[in-house]
Amino acid sequence: MKKLPLSFYQRDDVLQIATELLGKILVTKWKGIITSGRIVECEAYDGVIDRASHAFAGRRTARNEIMYAEAGSAYVYICYGIHHLFNVVTNKKDIPHAILIRALEPLQGINEMLRRRKKTQLDNLLTKGPGSLSVALGINVGHNGISLRSPELFIADDGFISENKNIGCSSRIGVESAGEAAKYPYRFYIRGNPYVSGSPK
DNA sequence: GAGTAGATCCTCT
DNA sequence: GAGGATCTACTCA
């Protein structure tokens, strides 16, 4: 299992990167405690031309500044006052592409994830949905801007065979008010995986 | 099992 | 002052 190189994140095609992120492993290691999960669902946000993106039309504020930073950074922000959403920043500096990680399949540290989620038994809701997986992996806004190749938080490839992914594609979730952009087929997921959020298609 | 409402607070207008 | 890249519990069937 090895960390993804920066060149993985620095490419132009955010949709391509999003599909390739499926099957990769997101790992956090806070205070020596490792938790990890395989990425089974994500959504691409296509920078300034995507109305659903925080950076639509070049908006640049203190909150979304990280979207304009170097590829391979983590963009974490709070939604609805409660949920911490974890994004991967891609493309070159000053091009605000990002990919929202929406669901994981738990791998390591399941007991710790259960404790963080205040659950007693593993079910397929543990890391389903962007707010839930952030809690399970211990991610919060304090991690905004850190590198995805740091010792505490990184994305790795364990050789998951891409041909077996069986990738599904649909419109994004929770962006109904974004007009035309709400219809873009920018959500990608692994078909049949029980940890994918929303209704399976 | 499906549908709905409430939680809760930071950010930008 | 409004609204948001959501989750959960509760109702009803």
C-alpha cells in the first residue's frame, strides 16, 4: 500500500481523478490510532464553471481559500452548522477543483470509528455520507489545508483492481438549488457496495 | 420501509 | 438575515 503521488492530484480532469479515487484507501492516524476506509463514493466539483461549487465564478473567500491551493490538500468545512465535509483539492494552484468524499467502506480501526460515532455495532451507516465518515475518521475543520501525503492523513493505493470497480454515475446529492449544475453527472460510486449513500441505481 | 421535520452555526450578502 | 455539497429520529403504514 503506497501513498498516491502528487501527480495524481495535479491533473486537469477532475472527473477522471474522481473515478480513479474510487477503491483507494483514506487513512487517518491521530495519536497513533489508525482508522481507514476504502473510498466507495465521491463527487467532483468543477471549479469556477460549476454552480454547485463554492468557487463558482471565481468566488474566493477565507472559507474556500484552500480550493485554490496546491493539489493534494485537504479542504474541510462545516455544512449546516454540524457536519464536517472532507474534500480533496485537485489540479494546479489557483484552479479550485475539488472532490467531495461521500462514503467509505470501513477497513481498519472499526472499533475506534464505532466509538467516535457513538455506536455499539457495525452497520453500513458507519461511514455512509460525508458528515458521518468525517466523524468516523476523526476529521474536523482543524485539518483544513493539510497535505494528503502527511503522516496523519493520507490516501493510498493498495492495488484494488480497477476493472472490478463497476463504477456507477449519477447527479450529485444535496445541490438541487444549483440550477443546471444540479443535473451534472458528477457523482461516482462503486455499484452494489452497501456503504454507498443514497438509493443504489 | 418511506417520508418528513428538526437540529444548529458559520459564512456571505 | 438567510441559507447551506447533511444526518437522525420519529411518525405512519
